[in-house]
Amino acid sequence: MADLFSLRGETALVTGGTRGIGQAVAIGLAEAGADVLLVQRSAESTETKKAVEALGRKAYIYVADLADPAAVAAIVPRALADGHTIRILVNCAGIQIRHAPEAFPDADYRAVMGVNADAVFALCRDAGAHMLGLAPSATTGRRGSIVNFASLLSFQGGLNVPAYAASKGAVVQLTKSFANSWTARGVTVNAVAPGYIATDMNEALINDTDRAASITARIPAGRWGTPDDFKGSVVYLASRAGAYVSGHTLVVDGGWMGR
Ligand SMILES: NC(=O)c1ccc[n+]([C@@H]2O[C@H](COP(=O)([O-])OP(=O)(O)OC[C@H]3O[C@@H](n4cnc5c(N)ncnc54)[C@H](OP(=O)(O)O)[C@@H]3O)[C@@H](O)[C@H]2O)c1
């Protein structure tokens, strides 16, 4: 059973690993045996790198602002030029901007779509093209795997978050589209859709105590999720255990969607 979930010898490229869900996921991948390439805006944020190294795995920081398409386009070529073989891609970086829809500025719409959807598309394309050229991994049984972070707002419209909802709808559709072309060729593509998770992204909701309490009351698990709740789902989708799962969006929400 341990082999089924092992990522020994694999290298994962992870965005959004500086904090929140992405940090827990990067550490979870390392706990399963993977080395990690951390794509982040600043080289000064070294907490995750140190945590991965403390597990005996290797970690490398690649500085890139995912809002900048040229910087995004350079990520995979730079990692390959450094000699890395990318077996796993986790697109976890994301931003949220809230306004009433009738006053939602174009610039904020574009900013959200840029990081949450455009960068996901480009990194899937570039890392996937690389994975398709690899021999299958003895550890996972396939050439590579991609896990994209979606949201409950891939399915629901939310309130005052039209750009975010549009971007996360796009993530699910991109995931299915890439999976349709690549699964038979040895690259699985899936998404994870978190429910309400206690991270910086939800600071405004958490500080609104009435709203936070009404959300908690609706979650069958009776609590908000934590970043550590995502280690298992990502390792599952990237490992041999998830080899026959592709094009799927795995909701990890304490039961919210079933209610
Ligand atoms: N929290 C939730 O309840 C929830 C629910 C549904 C979906 N999600 C999704 O899950 C993922 C992780 O969410 P989270 O709550 O962990 O978010 P978070 O705590 O706000 O962290 C966001 C991460 O994205 C990175 N990032 C943002 N803009 C970037 C840019 N332009 N270039 C490079 N990196 C950038 C941040 O880096 P810096 O440290 O440099 O800012 C940080 O590592 C996101 O895709 C989010 O949409 C979260």
C-alpha cells in the first residue's frame, strides 16, 4: 500500500507553495518522496523550501510572477535547462478580488483571469508537452500527472466574485480538455476543488463573524478545512493510486456540495 502512494524519485513543480494550501501540498509531496520545484514571486520566502529539505528531499525556488505571461512562459524551459524532469505539476496559486458585479473593474477581472486561468493553461501546456516526451515512471506507472486547483465556485457563482468564478470554471474545463488529449498518452490531468478553507484568501470572510458562523453551520463536517486536508488528495491523484483517474474534479469540502 505504501508503494501505491509513493512519489519516490519524482519531481513536482508547484505554484502557490509559499503559504496556505500550496505550502501543505508541497510538503505533502515531499513526505511522499518527491523533490519540489517551487514557483513563487519572491526568492526570500524560504519556509517551504526549508520544510521540504528537512524531510531529506530537494527543493528549488523558481522566481516568477504568474501575472506576467512572459515570466510564466519561461518557467518550464528554465527548469528543463537546469536538468529537472517534471513528473508532477500542481497549479495551486490563485487570487481573489471581490467587488459588486456592476462595478467590477476590467483590470481586476483580467488580473484574476491571468493568475487563476491563463497561467494554469500555459503551465499545463508547457509541462504536459514535456511529460508526453518522457518514458513512463516506474513509481507512478505513467509519464506524468497534473493537479489544478479549482473551487466550489467552479460550480457555483458565489457573491461578488464573478472573475474568480469564471476563472475557476475555466480551470475545470481546461482540466477536462487536457485530460481528453493526454490520458491515453500517459499523462493524467485532474483538479481539486476546495470548500471553505482557513487561509489568508478567506481573511475577509473569517473576520465577518456572522458570515463565518453561517458557513460553518452549513458544512456537514462542522468545521472549515485546513491546508493539511489537501496533502492526501494531491498525493493520491499524482501517485500510482490515482493512475486511472483523469479529467476529474475532486471536491474536498467537508461535504458542502452534497448538502
Ligand atoms: N482557501 C479556500 O477556501 C479556497 C477555496 C477554493 C479554492 N481555493 C484555491 O486553492 C488555491 C490555494 O488557495 P489558498 O487559500 O491556499 O491561497 P493563499 O493562502 O491566498 O495563497 C495563495 C498563493 O498563491 C500565490 N500567488 C498569488 N498570486 C501569485 C502570482 N501573481 N505569482 C505567483 N504566485 C502567486 C501566493 O504567493 P505569495 O505568497 O507571493 O502571495 C500564495 O502562495 C487557490 O488556487 C485558490 O483559489 C482556495
